[in-house]
Amino acid sequence: EFSFQASNPGQFENDSDVLWQRGHVPETIVYHGRVGINTDAPDEALVVCGNAKVMGRVMHPSDSRAKQNIREVDTNEQLRRITQMRLVEYDYKPEFASVMGIKNT
């Protein structure tokens, strides 16, 4: 649930004149840019610094509910393709690990 003061029925604003607009779909709002919750420097479309509580479903492209025509594949062919993959190990950059709360990089 979002709570904003609206001076214009089609727009929402705050002290920095950030523009929120009613969406084309009923009961939606749109902001063109990055949104930060508990941060004033979001580096992605939505950054939440803290816990997030979701009372409904979270859909992701890898979610089986978003797919159709799921079928078994030839295991031997897939193993052959895997042997051609480039496998790597890596360490997170310290600045990323500290912001994300990752202790073991």
C-alpha cells in the first residue's frame, strides 16, 4: 500500500519534485527512475535496505507458473553442451559485499 499526498489527481510529488503518475491500469502508480527504500542512492530499479514483507506471490521469469510447453530434453546432448561451458570462480568486490551484507566473499 502506497500513501502519497497529491496536489494534482494525476501526479504525486515530494520535496524534490519527484514525479509519480497514476498508471494506465487501475490502482497503479508509475515512477520513471530508480526507487530506494531506506537508501537515498539506489543503484537498481528498486533497492530495499531492510526486510521486505510480501503478502502475495513474487513472480520471476524462472518461475514455473510463467512457463508453458515444459518438456524433458536429451540428457546426453545437454551434458555435451555443459562440457563446452566456461566455468569460473570469483570474489565479490569489497564495496559490493559490504553493502549487500555478504561476509564470506
